Amino acid sequence: MLRSAAGFVAPANDPRPREHLLSFDNLLKCLSIEGSEVRLEGKKLNDLPTLPKFNRKSKAKLIATCLGKLPEGVGKWTLQLLADQLLQLRVVDSTHAETIRQMPKKSA
């Protein structure tokens, strides 16, 4: 006989592994901490989802900047330099080099 921490008893000849007892214990723990409404209906979103910073026009300006003339004293474009240039041109309000790095992957 297998017994869970909550006292649920499984018969000795139960073909299911012991994991179902652990998941039952986890469910009881979540119900006691979060309440039954949260477990049944899901967690509520406190904030609205954020809109993407780059739309088609701003992506086009990024590509045009990449293909355009380099600033003086620079040998090649870096991600940080591109992010700074887009901020300077007021294409976006704020951005990061990581955002610039991930952009081609999303459209490919």
C-alpha cells in the first residue's frame, strides 16, 4: 500500500507509478495556498500585455540604417551602435542591443 502525505491511500496492486500520489499532494498544497478559484480558473493578469516596440516602419528604418553610411570613426555596425542610432533618430523610445539581435530571428 502506498500512502501520500495527505493521507490518500493507493492499493498495493495499483499499476500506476508513485507520481500520481505526488501530484495529488501538490494539488492539495496549491489549493491550500492559492485557493480553489485560482486553481480552477487560472491566475488573473494584473497588467495588460506590452506591445512590441518595433513595427514594420521601425524595422524598415533599422534595415536602412544597417545598409546606410557608417558614422565617422566606426569600422562596422555593432548591435549597441545600431540601438544607439535608432534612439538618436527617434525611431523608438527605448531599446536594447539584445532586442536588435533577436529581430532577424523573428522574421526569418
